[in-house]
Amino acid sequence: MATTMLRGAARRLSTSSLPQRIRIYEVGARDGLQNEPTRLDPAQRIAFCDLLSRTGVVAVEAAAFVDSRRVPQMDGSIEVMQGVTRHPGVEYPALVPNLKGFEAAVTAGAGSVAVMTAASETFSRNNVNSSVAQSLDRALAVAAEARRRNIRVRAYISCALGCPFEGAVPPELAADLARALHAHAPEAEIVISDTIGTGTPGEMARVLAHTLAHVPINRIAVHCASARLSAARLGCASRLRLSSAPLACASRKSRSAHARVFFGCLPPACHAHPPTRVTHTRASAVCFAGHDTYGQALANILEAMRHGVATVDSSVAGLGGCPFAGPGAAGNVATEDVVYMLRGAGVETGVNLDAAIDAGAWACEQLGRANASKAAMALLRRREHSAICVPTGATLSLGGTVAADNTAAEGVAATAAAGGPRSVVAEQTRPP
């Protein structure tokens, strides 16, 4: 149902009005983790960044150099920035609130940074303990120092489409901030952020209309909130039950089939007890303990694209949310949903959807939470159904490590993406 709805929306688009290619800026490793009750240690965060690096996104925002007393999830960011494997063509920015954070990020190896402003006084004081004017001054100071050192900068304008404390935000406020940022840091990318997911396409259009009067379109990106899950520890749809029982199989001829699977390329946390048998947890049994805010994120992205915006922020599995945005806080739009929709519209992203699903599913498993991506849930369910039948002797491959019992059945192969979470996809193939 979810995939059908997304595909239908994409087909109704006039693709001629959209950019031919969209840059996906992945925020899952920073924004995605900063509001999670479960804290990942630096090794897990590094593993997550490495999975995201292989998806095809143009940037992985990997860390934040903020006060760890206020955002303990970002403690250990120096280790993360120094431990991440740098992939060609992928940037690894770090969020910095001030010059002190900037110096720490650069020392840790950051080649680009993100700074923060907000179109709401109340939100600004809750988020960075300063007024809008003060936060703008800090952002401009960082931008000036970054320019001196040839370090790239992007600037978030939070609450551009609405504030959890003040309600509606006049579009002129975001546009004025964008004008000031561009005037003092013309090389910076300016991010119009719908922080709590209350904005509509009409509001997005009004903010962009005001902003584009002062800032060229190639300096604008959008960051849209979508789903926000509660802290209930619900697990992940892609998680597998590990047991010593035979593989469940729908084929009458191979109900007794056995297969051993060794997970050779997963991060160390997944190797505590190497499994000998694999069965799937039903995706339909995983409950959601949250809501989709106002369900406008994908529509807002499309509206921004119609104005020419070609850089979109997203987070695998819909992870994320600002810890200081109050009870209306939302998560981020899911990378999987954005990529699936754009693929249906014929817009290139360079992102491997399966790799993004795997990265999001792995993160959900580590965090012990449900997956907020509708496309990922639907496609994981399809994987589950495909993997129910694994005939006798089928070879299962994850990460290049393969083991099988008996003789390979003719014309049958089962494979799974290397480096992903513990999931298995099986499909019938013709003999070579």
C-alpha cells in the first residue's frame, strides 16, 4: 500500500519541471541519532557512517561538536570523525555551534561544517541558548574562519516553516536570515529547514519565493521533517530470529532444507553469537508507536524541487529529530522514501536503494526501535516473502562469506547485499 501510494504520487508529477538529478545529503549519523534514547558508542557510529558511505549519497553528516551534557548522543565525535573511512565523492561534515566547536571539528579532520540559525526566537533560545541575532553572529564568525581555511560551510535555518513554540513563522524571517548569510558567506549552502514537519507545500513555496529574491537557487537545500517515533523499544522489521531450527520454506519439495549462514561483513556488534539457522521476523508484526506528523515532507520536497532546489536532506529509516523542539518534534524524512519516490519520477539520485534500506535497518536494530520509512518497510516485507523459500543446498551469501549444506539445487540462488543488516533475499534464477 505504502509503495503504491508513493509510486502513484511520483507518476502524477510533471517531471519536466523537476531537476534531472538530486543530491542526497544524509543526516542519519548525526541528526538521526541525537534524539534517540539509546546511545550508540563511537565504534557503532563509525560502522553506521561506513554503511551510509556505500549508499551513494553525496554527504554523510557524521558528528556534532556540541555540549555533550546537553546532547550526550554526540559524545565521542572526535573518535567518530577520525575513525570513519573516507569514500571518494562523499563529504563528512560536522555540526558546530560556535568557533570552539569549529576548532574541535577541524582538529578531528572535518573538511566541511554545518552551522545553525533559526527563524524563531523561542526555538533559538531552547536550541542554542541564544537569540536569533546572536546565533546568526556565531554562524557568520564560523563561516568567516572556514573561508579563511578553505573549509566548506552549510547553514541551517531551523523552523523556517513553523515553530513548535511560536506557531506560524512569517516567510520573511527565514528569507532575511538567508540574505544575511549569503551576503557574508556567499559560498555557503543555505538549508531551509522544516524542523517539526508542520509546513505545507504552499508555505514552502512562499519561503522559497522570498528567499530566492536574495540567494541563488544553487545555494539552497531543504531539510524536511516527517515521522517521529516514541521511545518504545519495538525493534526493527529487518531483524532476524536466530535459531538452530531448519529454515522455514514455502516449497513442499524443500521444507526440510537446512542452510548455514555466516555473517562475514557486519560490524563487530553483530558477531556476538554466529547464527547457524535463519528465520525472518514478520515485518507485519512490527508495530509503530508514533505518527507521521502532518505527512507533508515528500510533498514539500517536490515543491522545493519545482522551484529548482537540487539538494535534499534525509535520514535513513526516518531517524532523527531535534531534542529541543518540544512535544511537536518530528523525525526526518526517510532517505528510502525520497529515493523511491524520485526513482519513480525518473529523477536520478545516485543512491542505491537496497544499500540505504540495509543501512537504516542496521541502525534500527542497534537502536532497538522501529523503522519509520514506509518504502523500506514495504520492501523489507517483500524481501521477507522472497526469502521464505530457500531450497535444499541453496547458497546464501552475505558480505562474501558463504556456507551451504548438501548439493546446490539447479537454477536457484539466494543472495544478500554485502555489509548490510542481517537480512536474506532469495530469488529463482534460470540455469546459466
